Amino acid sequence: MVLLDVQGVTMDFGGLVALKDVSFSIEEGEIVGLIGANGAGKSTLFNIITGIQKPTSGRVLLNGLDVIGLRPHDIIKLGLARTFQSVRPFLNYTVEENVRVGMLFGRGENTGERLDYLLRLTDLETKRSLLVKTLPIEQRKMVEVARALASSPRLLLLDEPMVGLNAVEIKKFIELIRKVNKERVTVLVVEHVMKAIMNLSRRVIVLHAGLKLAEGTPEEVIANKNVVSVYLGADFVRS
Ligand SMILES: Nc1ncnc2c1ncn2[C@@H]1O[C@H](COP(=O)(O)OP(=O)(O)O)[C@@H](O)[C@H]1O
Ligand SMILES: [Mg+2]
């Protein structure tokens, strides 16, 4: 079943065309990777899917329903959650309060058990009473993930969640995404850590300068000459 269907999305920021007729779809249950150089249009695509920005043209269907024009919190109620590239938890709230906000705006259960479960899942149980501003960036990222999951999404969009994490943290994060995916959450993840993408996704979409450059299995994508020349570079192929 197609969960997300992006059809011919164009985003023109008054002359700077950040997305050009981009189309793709995501099946329920998938983990799909979205890659591309800085400025490719990845975050803009997330903003459009989540209702933060309205595209110049095109449609975005979530479970068959056109979400263009809906407000972000209505889209969350339909089962879509995201994290931001520049993390945005509420800094003057505790970890637990941040996750509670996610539950409040979500579409799932709002119970103490679910709160405890999410804090365990994201390794934040011992930090639950701390103000988020006292935490290092890696843990703030996990707060964002916990808050997004708290809304019980069907589709979770992650915008560069692993930037700045060390190898051990990346490994843990990959396990977390796998676990969440097993619990029926479909995932679209933007990431520059190629190893993580290859490891997680069976399907990868490549954006370049607003165009969909390629789409396929990780093996197909890294064998694609266009992708190598504009994004991965010859060094990647040799390494
Ligand atoms: N609100 C905006 N107004 C004008 N230009 C924007 C805006 N948001 C993004 N852009 C431009 O759109 C392009 C794509 O940006 P972005 O979606 O952030 O790329 P990515 O996430 O792939 O790095 C960039 O050239 C960026 O400068
Ligand atoms: Mg971005």
C-alpha cells in the first residue's frame, strides 16, 4: 500500500527553484533513504510534506489524502511526524515534558506507560527530569526523536539525525530506527552518513539541485554514474 505519494512537486522561492517536478512514492513499512548535497532540496521537501511550506505546484498524498494546504498539526494527526535538521526541542522544558507535548499533539495513546516506553527506547530514562538545555546535542536529538514518535506516526521523517554522532551512537541509532520500523512506522531519512543509509534502506532517492537524479537500491545508486559524479565522488567508489 502506498503511504506517501509525492506528485510533481515544484518549489520556486521567487526565482530560486529548490524542487523541480519531484515525484516518488513510499510504501507502508519501508525505510527509504533520501540523499543529496547541501542545497539539493531535501529539507524543503520535508517542509512541504509536513505542511510548513506550500509548494508552487504538485500534490502530496498521505494515505490517499491530499495534505497540501493542511496545517502542520492537522498533518501530525493524520500520522506524520518529523525531526528537524537544526534540532528544536523546547529547551526550557524537561525531557519528559517534551515527550508529553508530542503525545498531546499526536493521534495515539497519551499514557504514562507509553511515555516510559519512549524514554527507554531513546535511552533517556535517566534524563527525564532534566531541562533539555542542559543536555549535549546528541541527547537533544534523541529528545526530538522521542517527541516525534510520541505522536504515534505512521510515517516518520528524519532530517540528518546522525550528523555529529560518533560510530557507537550511529550504530545505536540505526538499531532504534529498525526497531521503530518493526513496530509499523514507515521511515524516510535524510542522511549524509552513507554507510548508515546503505545499512538501513533498501531504497534510496537522490536529489540534486532540486531534481530527482536517481532512485533505486543502494547498490544501484552507488553504481549510477550521475550520482557518483555529482554527489558521491570517485573517492567514495574506490574506498
Ligand atoms: N525559505 C527559503 N527561501 C528561499 N530559499 C530557500 C528557502 N529554503 C531553502 N531555500 C533554498 O532552497 C535550496 C534547497 O535548500 P534545502 O531544502 O535546505 O536543501 P538541503 O536540505 O538539501 O540542503 C537552497 O538553495 C536553499 O538556499
Ligand atoms: Mg537540509
